[in-house]
Amino acid sequence: MKRLQHCVIGRIPVLETLRAGKRPVRRLYLLRGAKDLDALRAAAGSLPIEECTREELDGLAGETAHQGAVLDAAPLMIWALADWLRNPPPADAIVVVLDGIEDPHNFGAIVRTAAACGAAAVVFGKDRAAPLSAVASKAAAGGMEHVALIQVTNITRALEGLKEAGFWTAALAEDAEQVLWQADLKGRIALVLGNEGYGIRRLVREHCDFLLRIPLPGVISTLNVSVSAAVALAECIRQRAAAR
């Protein structure tokens, strides 16, 4: 079998795509004889299912580990920021802004955490950024079906657009004076995360309302960007829970 042009790969991503029902799907390919795929069969409903050999699934999925499940599906919907903002987001909406995240595993992990923490959207650039690949989708574990994905040509202009829509913009930076726990992260907040190597670019920093750091008392002074995202998002939902 030839590799599919658009597909979802892996059991959890496939299951979440079927459950979300946000994009057209054409056919579900499952490993022949596998006995632990009943949840996928149930979620597929009337969707055609084709039982395949492992070699056939390898051909469909390419280099991505498929875990016995590949879904032929339409591409994910990608928003323009202006279109997404036409429907005003909730007063306590959280948006994650990625300034040059290049590793697809980090991209997917951040989207997964954003979905788990109830974020409304993830904003990312067209250039110098990890693409919406099968690897990123698999790392997101279905999260890409549950948050709006917004692609922009210019991150600084996107931050200005979010500000006009009532968002405060907060960037994570290890040299920031203010500690994450000291900031008021309730209300509409956009969390900005920088590149794995050089962090947030200067112009992007200058367009943020404030900079925040995660205090780390150990001998390792930095966290992986996807872990930093999880810490910051957890603080956002902690503050919202405390306010309620």
C-alpha cells in the first residue's frame, strides 16, 4: 500500500479524531488479527474498516509508528487569527503562542498539554516552526482535535491582535525578574514559549506585557519547552480554580 497523503497515525490520535468528529474521514485501517482495537472499531461506527498486515500499515504510515491503526482523514483545519477572533473567546480563555518551536515532538506535546488544560488555541508561525506532521500529531495524542490551531506569518503582529481582543501576553524567559506564581494569569491570557535553543526572539519579548520565569532551585537551570508549557498552563488552571 502507498503512503496516505493525509492520515492520522496511532491508536490514541485515531480514537480522538473519531470521537471529535471535526473533520471528514474516509477509511480506517487496522492491524489484522489485533484483539485490542475494539474501542477504535466502536468509534468508527459506519466508517469503512480495512484489515491490513503490518507491512501494509507500514506502507501507509511511513516512518511513524502506527500501533496497528491508521486513519485516512481530511487535513486538520488551520485558522487565521482574524477569523478565529471573530467569535469572541471566553473571558478566561488561554492561548498558547509558539515562537519558533522546531521539534515536532515538542510541538505535539505542547498541543497535548494545551488540550488537557482547556486552552482555546495554539498559535504558531509559518516559518522556522515544526510543521503539522504525522509525528507532531502522534505526539499530541489526539490533542490537535480539541484546540484551535492558528497559523500566522508574524508572531509579533499576532500578539498585537490578541491584545486588541483583550488578552494579556506573558512570555516565559529564564532571565525574567517576575516569578510565574506571582503573576495574575486569570482572564484572557496568551502564554508565549520560545525556541528550544535561543528562546524568545527580542522583538517578540518586547511585544509581551510581562516576562515570567519558573523558579528552579536544582542544579539544572532550564526545562524542556514542553515541560515549561505544562507548568505554566497548570498554574493558569490553578488560579482559575482558586478564584472559583
